[in-house]
Amino acid sequence: MSKSMDRSQPPTALALSSACGRLAGIGAMAFLLALAPLPAVAAERLTICHGSVASALIPLAKLQGFYAAEGLDVEVKNYPSGFQALEAM
């Protein structure tokens, strides 16, 4: 059996240091890639028609900026009833 295939001997400090260095390098590259800015994408334009008190969270989400945070340009239209909102679509 060759020395490189002998698993009964513990790895040397140099081998461990080299492996740790490679892992640290890979981790650093992954971290830097995660920080890289994403390309600018135009916001997708959507219209949400709603017509009930139960859907009051829709305009509230727009006011809080939730849609914009997801890259959506949302226009909210309120109608007196859900049926009229459906017809408007």
C-alpha cells in the first residue's frame, strides 16, 4: 500500500493547514459573491383590484413598501364590491 493511501496514519499538520486554507478561500469567495450587487431589473408593473374590507391589507402592504421591496410596481384600485373588482380585471 502506498503512503498516500495509508489511512492508519493521522494527517500531517501541513496537509491539514493546506485543506483549511482551501476551505477558507472557498468561504471567502462565497462571501464576496454574496455581497456583489445584483444587476438592476425594471420593476414588474401590476394592478391589483380589490373590493372588500377583508382585502384592506393590499393597500397597506403598498404603503409599507412590501411590493417595491420585491421589485414590483403595484397600482391598487379599490371598488365597492368584489364583483366589480373582478369585472375591472
